[in-house]
Amino acid sequence: MILCDTNILIEIYRDNPVINTIVDNIEHKNIAISDVTRAEVLVGARNRRELQAYVKDLRRLNILPIQPHISTTAIELLETYCLSHHLDFHDALIAATAIYHDVELYTLNVKDFIFIPGVKLYHPQEASSQSS
């Protein structure tokens, strides 16, 4: 399973062909998102129709809810990295979700996560060369 950051979903909605191909290669059944990503996508809706479409689309994905251990880990990450690396709460929760579930994180903002021990970043080029 691959945990997708919010920016990946945004690119899917923008119909980015590169991201769409990568996500298609991961396969729908292997895509997961955090509750944080689900909330960020919903907040980005511009009208009721778009909101309803997002709700319907997101229900098809594996949603990884925020659990007490995830919240605790996110706070610990903030205590360690909010000043030195400008880690924000949303990214801390997403990172903690990836760590808790021991899944790779697919993001376009690698710099926001690369310094966090335990976060395994998904690299599409490596994944495609391993499956060949």
C-alpha cells in the first residue's frame, strides 16, 4: 500500500498525465490516504457539486484514520522538527500515519518529509524499474 500526500490527489484532479500514470501503476486497491488528506481535499472544494464529487471519489480509497498513536507521534515530530525544519501539523500527521502503518509515502514535496526517521518515501522510478 502507498500513502498519497494531498498534492498527489490535487495533481490527479488537475489531470496530470505523469501522476495519473504513476497512480494507475500503483493500482487503485493499493492507494491510501490519511484523514488529513481527505480533509484538505474537501476544504479545497469550490462549490457543492465539487464537494460531492470529492466525497464520492475519496470514499473509494483506503482511508487511514487518525489514531491516538498517530497523534502522539505527530506531536513528537513537531517537538523535534517544527523549528529546525518548519514541519507543520498536517505534514506531521501524514508522516506519523505513514510511520504507524509502515507504508511508503508518495509526495511531490519530498523536502517536507525526507528528514523524518521512519518515513519511507515512494520513488516511482525505482518502483517501475524493480517490477521490470
